Amino acid sequence: MNEGLPPGPVCMPTLASIEAVLKPETHNFHLFLCTPRFDRLS
């Protein structure tokens, strides 16, 4: 149909990815993210 494209959806998450979001691991890590201007933190 469209030459060069895969037969299935593009960028479809795997089952393992979906399960990881639904059942995240418990750990003691903290993630800090800041903008280049350092005007906010998430």
C-alpha cells in the first residue's frame, strides 16, 4: 500500500512499556528536571 512503511502501526508501545507504566517499580531514586533558564523545576 505505502512503500517503505511497516504493515502495522508506527510507534506503538510494547506490552512491556504499558505494563511498566501501570505497575511502576518502587525505588529510592529522585529525578530532578530543570529548564535551560532554571526558571522552574518538575
